[in-house]
Amino acid sequence: MSLPRLNIYRHDVRSRALITLAGDIDPATAPQVRAVLAECLDDGVSTIDVDLTTLGSCDITGLRVFLEAAKRATTTHASLCLHHPSAQTERLLLRTGSSPLLFAAPRDRVPPPPPHDLRERSRATSPYGL
């Protein structure tokens, strides 16, 4: 008996899905990944988070699957984002320039309010007294 080379777990909460991949993505297993991502979009999921923490390796076939799914997600006003890639997968994404398409953009923190004296100074110099 041979063990599966890739295990896929899906957990949905409302319109968001978490896909966890454990194993390797290669030409033999990429169709499984393609199918689960397509199923999410067909089910109306608007946010797909793919956890790569337990993914061993991902070749160019897997990358192609992620890019195709991200493109389809965009056309349906959904999003796909990869999380916690291995060093090998991260290098693949960086070398191909795919990182910006598959990783969430870092969120800027809300800047702290200016110090009290700057607000007072700006009111004093504002022609509107604001």
C-alpha cells in the first residue's frame, strides 16, 4: 500500500476557506490542488487562504496551479493568498516574480496621532482655524 503524496484539508468559515496542504505538489498531485481550489470558487468562497506550513515541495506545476487559481479568483472578485511557504517554495516564487500575486500585501499600521503640540500648531496656522 502506498501512502498519498499529498493530503489536502479544507475548512470553511462563512465565505472564507482555509486549505492546508501536506506533502508535495508535482505533476501527479497538482490536479488535486487545482480541483480543490476550483471547488472553493465554485462554492462561492471569496477568500481562499492556502497554508503551506506542511508542504514539502512545490514545483513549477504547482506554481502554475496557484497562479491560474489566483487569476480565476480575481475574475470572480475573490482572493487567493499563500501563507507560510517553505524556503524552497519561497525561492520558486521569488525567482519567477510570482510573490506579489500570491502573497497578501503587508498591511500598514494606522499611524499614531501627531503629538498634541503639532495639532495645536497646525490649528494656529490654519486660515480656517481647524
